[in-house]
Amino acid sequence: MEKLPEFSRTRIKALVEGNNLSKAGKIFTDISYKVKPGDEFTLTIPAAKPSEILANPIPLNIVYEDKYLLVINKQAGLTVHPGAGNHGDTMVNALLSHCAGKLSGIGGVERPGIVHRLDKDTSGLMVVAKDDNTHHSLAKQIELRELKRVYLAVVWGVLSPPNGKIEANIGRSKTNRKKMAVFRTSGKKALTHYKTLENFGGLFSLVECRLETGRTHQIRVHMAHKGNSLVGDQSYGNNKRKIPGQIADLIREFPRQALHSAKIAFTHPKTGKSMEFTAELPADIKELIRNLK
């Protein structure tokens, strides 16, 4: 593993079981074998298989691109990865079209490396790997909390205290498997730092959130847990609160959770250069804030 840091243990096991490892000119498949001094092995890395996911030329807002990675400002409404009910209109389909012939075999299949995801209705910045080494490095930076992500959210109410952190474990809800929930003892550790940037008449606030961990729906779950759910969040929001008539209509008609990935910073896996990108709020959230003011 130390000699092949770009490959996961699962990937190496699959290569060995696929007859790609040899010892003294013979295929070697014993993954439980304890290596002895003087042993020499040859591992053959086969060419990546074509992805079964179809390419689709969906327009992407590409903020930065080189031969190793892309930074994309994802539009709200675009699902990141194919799943149940959507196999052709996702970011991965778009990337396979855009990067045709320029992707490496992550996991043995030619596809882009989705290092971290954004929910379908969350807009903003994402980094995507084009090869195994880059994917491994960026994933490691997330694990070590070296890859920084900053989000902007419009939430219900005024946070107390206005600046602080939410530290609460997150796991799959026991009552609705499509949702996540906060757990006292089980679940995975999750930490969100937040700062109130502005509040609108004591009814709503613009909040900056910095992720120290990256659990599914983390900001949405943490804010709901604190009692300040995101405007427009149909899964975790409390959208039945009593508010003045015109504002009620505005909030009711907002089509998505008001959440935007505004900043991402990481070390370039190949050059070692510090990279930082920002994306201003999209038009719909800008309009929401203008009306709330």
C-alpha cells in the first residue's frame, strides 16, 4: 500500500483477484499471503474500462480546469451522481461528455472522481478529480480537514449565540431512510462552525457555515437541530411558522433550500500550490435576500 498510495485497499484487492498480480512469472492471487524478505511481485494495472454511464453535454460553469482536476460552480437543480430515477441528467454525465478521453480509471472504470457532493438543490463550488492520484490526495485532504469549504445559508430566525459551533453526531434517520438525523451517542461526529452575517427584522438571517466534517446534509440537519432551519428546505425545514403575509408568500414560493457553496480551498495534488476559489450568491438567493431586507 505504501508503494501504491493512489490505490485503495479495495482497488488493490480487486486487481489481485482479477489475476493482475504475478510472482516469479506466475499469477498470484493469495491476498492473505505474508510477504517475506526477497519476495518480488509484479502488479499490472489494466486500462480503465469504459463507463456504463452515458455522456450528456449538459452545460457546466467551470471555474478552473487543468489536466488533473476541475472546480465547478454547480447550478441548483443539478444532481451530482446518477441514482434511482436519474441516470442521464447529472453532473457525472456532463463531466463524461466534457472530459471525453481525459479521465483516468478511478476504481477501474473511466469516470470523474466525485470527491465530495452537493445536494441537488444546493448551488456552488465543487472540486472534481480527473485521475486516481488526484482523487486520493483530495480525499485525504478532506479526511485531514485540510480542504476548506465555506457555505452561505438563509435560515429562519436569529441564531443564539450569533456566532458559534454546532457539534452533534449525524446518522441515517431511523424513521425515514431518505433523511439524516442528529444522534446523541450513535452516528458520526459532525462539526459546523457558523457566523451570522446579517439578520432581517429578527425573522431570518444570512449565515456563513464552515464545515469541519462533511456528513450528508450536515448544514441542513445541524441548522434544523438548532431551530434555525434553512429557508426552502422541504426535508428539514419548519415552513409552517407564522410570518407576515407578503413574506409568507415569498418564502412559500422559494423553490429550494437557500444554501450555496461559496468558497473552497485546497492544496493542488500535483503542484503543491494553495488553491482558493469563491463564487458569489446565485440570482435566486440574491433576490430572496433583497426581498427580506
